[in-house]
Amino acid sequence: MRILLIVAVCFSLGAAAQTPPRKAVMGIVPKPVSNGILVDSVVASTTSAALGLQKGDILTNVNGAAISSTDTYSKAVAGIRTGDKVTVQYIRNNKTLSANANAVMRPYEKSDIADVQYDWVKFRNGYLRAITRKPKGKTGLPAILLIPGYGCGSVENYMSSYNGKILTEWLKAGYAVVTIEKSGLGDSYNCVPCSEVDLATDIESFDAGYNYMEQLPFVDKSRLYIWGHSMGGIIAPEIAKRHQPKGVMVFGTTFRPWSEFLLEMHRIQKPLLEKQTYLQTEDFMRTIQKIYYEFFILKKTREELLKNPQYKDLVVSELGYKEGSNDMWGRHWAFWPQIDSLNLAQSWEKISCPVLILHGAADYESCSIVEPQLITRTVNEGHPGNATMEVIPELDHFMMKSKNWEEARDNFNTQQYAKGNFNYAIAEATVNWLKSH
């Protein structure tokens, strides 16, 4: 599908008058240097172009915030919205210069095969951005709520990656697809940043997304589905048990407590990704399992664990501890003990609708075949025949076509998921299952 970036927006909930302007597009490709951020390129018709920035400039300050890394740059521009005044300082030809301009709006997405609807969903004291894509001009549609993995990536970027690939196949098959931002991402307004919220907030966000999907005038409310990928497969049953949709699909997810699953994942990934010997991996495992027990089960903080000399190095390298930071694996540290505390057997047992559980044979992230088997058996124990499990050959965690774990690792490192290496077998499996229900 060819995506055209032109303005096309509607607000079906009538909230446009009360909601804020759209986020701005900055439009540079930044690279870190010792004294700021190197402007590697500037995109036309963006805020950076309006500021007159050029390739080779070194950006040192944005709206009074010193820029010393890509992280400080991202934080400085994160809240800039259309029409805001932007002032920058930069170095060009060894001279320090300044410029100011009004921020330029990020273009809206439009598709050749889909109507693209932008909306606001009220969330706590602010708004979340929802983007719904549906077959052009169609009504009475079945709809899918897409719940992605744990990362803090905006739904605005989906169409350029694997989410967009599977989403497009659902559109072609006649399904509307609802996506909603996690807290603080994209256009979201007056929401806590994604990196600072916990799992409960993510669940609440997607619950709001499901409620929003139910209100859409062009959907068939008797045919609403949930898709959960990776960590989204943990959130999916939490949403489904509140709403009892027509069906649930999950891929590359887990069932056992997080602290238990992590141990198995390390045994696979340490040799595969870090080239550790299996003897080195076993030595690592003997210590990390103690740390995980105290962190996840005994609920000790990372600061408390750091005081143990035996744990100190691993608390820094594996739990991501950095003084003054709540970050752990890209989310707030509290996110992970909450996942471990979920009783997913109870959640899956409460779901009475059909469930499709998919596993990729080349998935080294959700590496254990035990996880989908346990989900399948738990659902069928409470509701015989409701769960269907399918293992897809040459499918990795990022929906790429990879022969095995080693090729999946290499494909991820070269970002083949953004270069068309999509394994359409996963889309075919979901569409066939949807059509059968």
C-alpha cells in the first residue's frame, strides 16, 4: 500500500474544539556529537526547514534546553505543537547562530485503500490520540483493536513497519483497525510520558481504546476483535475479560510469571546475542535468578539490591539501574513487577470467546513453545474447543521471514522488518481464522 502524507482528519467524537493542536514535525535526522546534535539531513516543509537549519549544522539548544545527546534533543522537542514558537541555537562554520520560527504541523496520513480517521479519546486529565483505518467507504464493519508490544513507539509510525504490514492485510480483508496511543505518545495531551507509567496505565489506555471502538458508527458491535502482540498478548486477555469480544488473537506472548519466563529467555539469548558460552550463561543464571526472586517476588527495590556486592554489577547491567532514573528496559521499573503479579491463567480462563494463539518457529524473543501451549490448554480447559494454536514456520518475533533464531537475530540487527521482509503467513493465518469466526 502506498501511503500519501496529506491532511485528512475528522473528529467523530466532537472533541476537536476542546483539544490541543497536533504535534509538530521537527524534520531532522540527528546524530550525536561531542558539543550537541549534528544535523545529518533536513526534511522539506518541516519545522527545521522553517528554522533554516542545514545539513552539517550542530544543534546546541532548543527553547532554552541545552542539547547534548539524542535523548536531550527528543525531550526538548517532545512537547512542541503546531504553531508554537521554536527558538534554536546552532553552530555553522564555527559560528554560533540562532533562529526562530513557528512549529510546522506533522502531516496526516491518508491511504489509497483506507479511510484514515484521527480522533481524541478522553483519558484521565488529558487525551489520547486514536487513529482508525477502515476500508474506503464501508460501514457495518468488523473491527480489530491492535495492542502492540511494551515499547514506547507511536501509532503514527506503524505503517512503516510490521504493524502496518499486518494491518494492511486486515484492511484488504474487510476489517477496520483501531490503534490508540499509549500515555504521552504522539499527539497525546496532558498525559504522563509512556516511559514513566506502569502496566496498570497501559491496560487502562487500551480499555479506553476498546470503549472507543465500540462507539464507532461504522463498526458492527457484534464483531469486535482484539489483537495482542508480544507484551500486548499479556494485556489482551485483561481487556477481553472486561468486554468479551467476538474473538482474541495473540502472537509471541507469554503465560507464565515474568520472572519465570525471563530465566528461560536468558538461556536462549545470552549465547545467541552476546556470544556467551553455555558455561558462562549458567554462571550468570545462578546469580540472576536470585536477583529476580528478590526483585519480583520479595518486591525489593533496585537500590536495595545494589547494596549486595554479589548483585551490584548485574543490577546495573541487567536491571538497568542508574541513579536518579526510573528507567528499566525502556519502561518505569514498576511496570515489570506488575506484569509478574498478573495471574494470566485466571484471565484466560474467564474469556469465553474464540482465541487464536500464534507462535513463530524462529522467535527468539518469545522463545518457548510452552507459552502458547499453556494459553491454549487453559482456554480449552474452561471452554473446550475455543482455543486454536498454530506454529508458523520461518516466522520471528518481528513478523519477518527468518529460517531460525540466528537468521532472526541477523535480520533484526539490520532492521529487515522495515525493508519488506514481512512473513505474510502470519497475516494469512489471522485472516483465515477471522473469516472462520
